[in-house]
Amino acid sequence: MTVEAFDDYPEPMNSAKRAYQASLKLGTTKGADRSRAVLAMARALKRSFDDILEANTLDLEASREMAVPELILDWLKLTPSRLENTVEILQRLGELSDPLRRVRNADYQQEDSQSYTQLMPLGAIGFIYEAFPELGAIAAGFCLKTGNTVILKGSTEASHSNAAIAEVLQTAISEVGLPPGCIELVTTEHGTSLRDLVTQDQYLSLVIPYGRSSLIQQVVRQATCPVLKSAMGNCYLYWSLNGSLEMVRWMILDSHESEPDPVNAIEKVLIHRQALPSSLPVLWNSLKEKGFELKADAELVEAFPQLQLAKDGEWGTPYLNKTVAFKLVDSLESAIAWINQYSSSHADAIVTDSYQESRQFALGVNSASTYINASPRFSRNPSRGDSVFLGMSNQKGHRRGFISLETLTTVKHIIQGNGRF
């Protein structure tokens, strides 16, 4: 394919074309070369901490002057620790085995031929993220490792940080010989709207939005190419008749420990009405000591005036901070029905000593993952196993659950004949 002159086209069409053409080359590179590029990105980031933090300071100062919400400021803020975590994730991605071209048996076989499948790249991927400057680097690592190119579109609040990080990454991959266009950055300075990017379906194979639910829904409404929805917050915990208070306390606290984005944080707790223990104030006080704001339904607020009343609209909306709301329910069945109506459908949990209840909950809750007497805490770079995760998806479509390297691949069916007719 010949390279077209892009000057007559507006951004982000230029970026989409460059990324698409680069993806045709990147998809045929060796796994060792892609790993080398990801490791080069990690080294380049590590050398550039001072420049990136300086750019981030400019973003933080401008955002404070614009009265940006504290939640976004926390997402926006980079620290040496957060950058170091990003470097560690890129290093681990670079060291993992190549996820592409793994051969698997096909579900069917034709006569006089052999059928099999292989994992292949998707192509060009758009990553749209709200604040979280370091996520641009992590998403780029995911994409390059899987043979995909990436177009990064961050929010205005992080413009200096995103530009600094993208420049570092682009320089690193060019030095190891990857084609230009593997990592593209589009900004509002280009006059680029969200719609401009997510309607480039002739070039983009997938768009991944990451941020508040309002951003996710905006992308879903406007996109003409496939969207992999991510989810954050509004995870539910059902406290069974025979579940322990200490287990509930630990699961809530632990689920909020991931930072800066506690993806699977428990924000709502359903309590079986007959299990209402007299020791509940112990839980309230313990959570308040850890800086939590506590809310509840009208019945619990009447019994415990120290709690704030949760409004009707809050049960289906993530708080995305250290707030937990409690509600009484009559049974496990009613808890499952409530969760299926109001949770974010990506990670919900139960505390119970009953095997039957745990099975009923796990199968009945319509979520991507369920946790039984286990913290749903999300880790992008877990210490056990050989997977790294970008986020969590709550959709029933392209992929569901943890967004891993394999999530960014597709399947090619190959039928090998023997020359007979």
C-alpha cells in the first residue's frame, strides 16, 4: 500500500490513517521485536520522570485554577511512585511471552483438511481516557505487545502530561525500528472532538474508553466502530445471614486500596434484614476512622442517625471515592435482583458461609465477575499469574471481564488442505 499525502485531511483522520497503515506492518513483526519496543518504552519513561512530572505540574496548576473536581485532580496527579508502577507494568509486558499466533484446535474439521485457529492483532485501536496520564503509556504497551497500533486521546486537563509521555514513547519505539504511526496522540489543540475519532471506522478496529460512566456512554452513543466498554466503581456486596462482620469490613477496606483508580471498590452493601447485628456501629466507626463517608436507606438511617440518607439515584451511580451506602433487603433473591438492576455489572461480592448461597449468588448475579468471601480488589499488575490487566469490561460483547492482552486480539481460522479435490 502506498502512503498517501495526509496534509489535506483534518486530524484525527491523519492519525487514524497513519495508525492503520502502521498496523499492517506491526502485525507482521516478530514477538521479540515488539517486546523489545515495550521494554524500550519502559526505559525511556524511567529516564524522563523529571520532564513528565514538570509537565504534570502545569496540568495540575491549570486544573486547580479551572476548579476541576478533586476526583479528577487525584486521577490527574502523577507521582514518582505512579510512574514507577507504570514502568514496572511495561517491563512485565515486555517480558511476557508473545500472545500472537498461538495455535489452537478449531471447533470443526473439514474432510481432507486440517483446521486450526491463531490469535491475531485487531489493527488500530483508539484509547480515550479521562485524566490518568500514565494509562496512555500502559495502553500503548498493551497495544504494541499484541501487534496493534494505538491512537491516544486524553482529556484536556492532562494535555501537557499526555504530550510529554507520548513524545517519550514515540521516540523510544522509533529508536528500535518500529514504523511511524504505531503510537499517535490527538488533542483538542488539533480541533479534534470525540466524535471525530470514534467515527473513523474505516481505520479503527476498536475504541476503548476509560473514565467516568458519562464518558463511556458518550463514546458508545457516538462511535461507528466497535467499543470495548470499561467499568469503574458501584460494585455491590451482599452480607448474608451467616456472614461475619469482620469479613465485610476487610472486603470493603481492601477493595478500595487500588489507586489512583479503585476499579472494583465496594460502594454499596446489601444487608439481610434478619442479620441486622447490634455490632453495626462498630463497622460504621471503623470505616469512618479510615476516612469513609457512610450513607444508607431510610430504614437504616432511622435506626442509625449517624448515617446520611442515600438518594434514590445513588444506588445505580458510582461514587468513585471513599463512600459506601448500606441497604436492607429481605432475602438473597431480592439482593440478586437489586444488584442486577443497579450495579455496574463488572464485580460484585457476597459474604456467606453457605455453599448453596454462594452458588446461587455466583450464577444469579449478571456480572462479569463474582467474589465469594474474597476481596474484589483490582490489580493492574498482580503478583501471581502471568497476566497484566488494563481494566474491567462489563459488557456482553467483544470481551467481558478483565481486559488482558488476549482481549486485544482476534481469531483467524486457517484451513490447510492436502491438495485433493
